[in-house]
Amino acid sequence: MKIVFNYKTGMPSVSLDIDEGLTVMEGARQEGVEGIVAECGGGAICGTCHVIVDSEWFDRCGPLDPTEEVLLGLNPERAATSRLACQIEAGPELDGISVTVPENQV
């Protein structure tokens, strides 16, 4: 599955392929994508894998669970299409997804 990571800081975009079943966060960490801190390793308890999903892809990512909603609510860079990358599982419906990495992770 292809994922495109864009940056608010103006850094060049990064495109990578990850295996189905991995999360966007796991794929980003495996490939060393800058800006995805993921301090908790994917447990949805730190909020440091925040990404802003391009609007055309947002509804395909599935619903936010209550914990994710709380963590994103604490983030000053939250957008209407914010998600935690650890909660987005790679699958064929997301092939080509584009996300933006915010300037700072909380």
C-alpha cells in the first residue's frame, strides 16, 4: 500500500509502500519517516503520531475511538481530519493515501 507523507515545514514529501495489516505509524517508523515520533509504540496513549489526513481519504480511515478523540483534543495543531497514525490500518481502500505531518508532535 502506498502512503504519501507531506510536511507543513516545507520538507519534500516522502512516498513509501507498506504491507497491508501494518498501521501507517508502523510503516513510517520502519522507513524512518521524519516527524512521526510514536513514543508509545502504537498504543494510542501518547498522541505523538498525529497526522492530518487529506480530506478525500479521511472517511476511509474508519471512525475515531474515544481515546483517540481525547488525545487529538489536546493537540493545538488538530485539524478536522486529524488522526493518530497508529490507528490507521493499511488496506487496499487506503492505497495512495496522503497525510500531512504537523510541525510539532505533542
